[in-house]
Amino acid sequence: MFPFRRFAAVFLLLMGSAAGFAKTRPLAVIDWPSTGTPVVRFSFGAFRSLPEMGALRGYVMEVTAENLSAQPIVSAVYTVDLFDKHDVRVGEDTISLSNVGPQEVVRFQDTVMASGRPASVAVRPATQSSKSITLTVNSNPQGALLKVDGKPAGATPRLIQVGAGHHILSFSKDGFRAGDFPLDIGPDDVSGGTVNYDLGAAALDTIELRDGSVLTGDLISISGMDVEVRVGGSIQHIDRNQIRRILLAHREEAQPSPPAAASTAH
């Protein structure tokens, strides 16, 4: 019985080691550069969520960097791009390596911030000549369509990357007044800032129906059991019993035209 029990113990130990390896299998292994002879091999562990901090989410990942070359890495900086499951870029981080000997392996934890849940990573060298910073753009209410210098950048909240200079952030959302926000980035500015833009009062009236749907338009009249509203240029009549509530947008009162000056005959 003793040899059998010893064999069973060894077998269970091996099974436990295999299970532990499966749990620690890296999310991604990336050799840089991707063409030619690789110099560094990065291994990224799975993302662990931190408590949410407003529009951004924090994650911790285990990183392993292995010097594959025969020369020491005196100093190198790499940019790590984070992508969600739809391959949309949701975050960015920087990894610095210094004094890593030939064939040496270094392990560390990295904390990153992202506007969505990361599912994959990519590595590229950080270039100082085309320095840009990353910042978070949000709006009140959220979900506004964002354009950066006229180019669509997705819906808020959104993580964007801009270089030094003058930029225009444009916001638009159905039922609200569109607006622009001037953004000036200096050569010494760093990543991590936040832009919050208030879309202001709604430009259209909002009609919430009892079935959960919402209409936005111009309320024209309420008479008896009928509500008349203009939606997208067409007039609609709604039974008042289908309506849960109506939110009226603020409108400026039309100013009367000044009376025309009386002409004087000479």
C-alpha cells in the first residue's frame, strides 16, 4: 500500500502544479520588435479590477519583461496600448526598463487606467519626437458624440490622445445643444487630465411614455385628451393617458419687434 500511496501523492502534486500553471497563464506574450530578432519579450497577466473612480476604471496587471539579447538594456521606454473586446483603444500606459542584464527577467505589477474594460494589449516604443498626452473627456450628460479637431472620436466618456497645440473638442447629443470646447496643450503638459463639458439645458421638450419610450421634440399644444408634438419635422398626436410625464425645455421669450419709425413728409 505504501508505494501506491506515494504514487498517488506525486500524481496529485503534479495535477496541482498543472492547475496552478493554467491559472497563471499570461493574457498575452509579445516580442519586440515583432520583425527581425526580438530584443524584449513581454508577458502580460490578466487584468484585475480596482474600485471604479468616476468615468475611469483602474486595473492591475502582472508584467514580465525578459531581455532576449546578449547586450544589457541600459534604458528603454515602451508604450502599452489597451484595447477592449471590440479592438477600441480604451487606455494607455508607459513601461520603463533600466539596467536589465542579458537574459535577465524582471517582474513587476502595473496599475493602469482605462475608459472601458481592457481585453488585449499592444506594445510600441515611446517616441519623444511626437510627444502626445492622454486625457479623459467626459460630458454632462454622458453619451455625447465627441469630435477632436473635426474627427469623430466616439461617445463620452472617452480617452483621447492629443499633441501640443490648440485643439477643438466638439460635443453633440440628441435633445441637447451642441457645443465646442477649446483645448490648449503645452509642451510640458503630462497625461492624466480630465475635461468635463456641460451640454447645458435641453434644446427640445422630452415626453416620457408609460411604455418606457421617450420622444424629444417641440410640444405644440395640450387640449383635452390630446397632446400635439412636433418630432423630426412631423406633427404627432398622442393620447394623454399614454404619457407619464413631460419635461419642458427652457425657451427664450420672443421679443416684440420695435415699431417702425414714422416717416415725416417734408
